[in-house]
Amino acid sequence: SSDLYLCKGFSIYSSSIDSVVVEKLGYSPPLCPLVACDAPAPCPDGFYPPAEPARYGADGCQTNPCAVLACPLPVPTPRYCTYSPDYSCYAKGWPSCCYDGGCPSYGTP
């Protein structure tokens, strides 16, 4: 005797001429629960973090529907207050934050 193993979505039966028939059943998508996800917290740059790539379980349902990746690290910009003044852009040569110490660590003032 031999055991037969079938993938999900197939059926097996004997025909009238002593042969075995394997038939693929019609596809019906899995009945997965609907998940309502809260919006993730925005990143420091004001954008939202990207969604994590989808992973699926043996039942065909997504196992991580609300997962997001970490916020991308900001790219530091040069210290604007240490370079030559730019009078074409700033009236005093530098952004006003250079005078009051309020320049952000990243980004453009």
C-alpha cells in the first residue's frame, strides 16, 4: 500500500477504468480576518514609516498586517553657521537661527 499526499486545493478519486485521478479544485481565497490598523506615529521628517513587507501564514492570511519599518535615519546637513555667509539667500548672510542658537540638528532652517 502507498500513501498519497495532496496539496491543499486538490482532490483524488478513482475512475471507472481502475485509474486514479487527481483534480485541482476551484480556487477560493482564504477567509482572512479584516484588521483595522492605527496609523503609525510620523517620523521626525513628518512622513510615515514604510510598511513592512507582507508575510503570510500557512492559511494564506497575512501575519503582519500592521507592521511598519523603522523611520529612516535623517541625513545630517552641514553646519550652516560655520560656512561663508550667503547674502543672496539670507539678509544677514546666515539663517536667523544662527544668531539665536535655534538651528535644527538636521534639515534646512
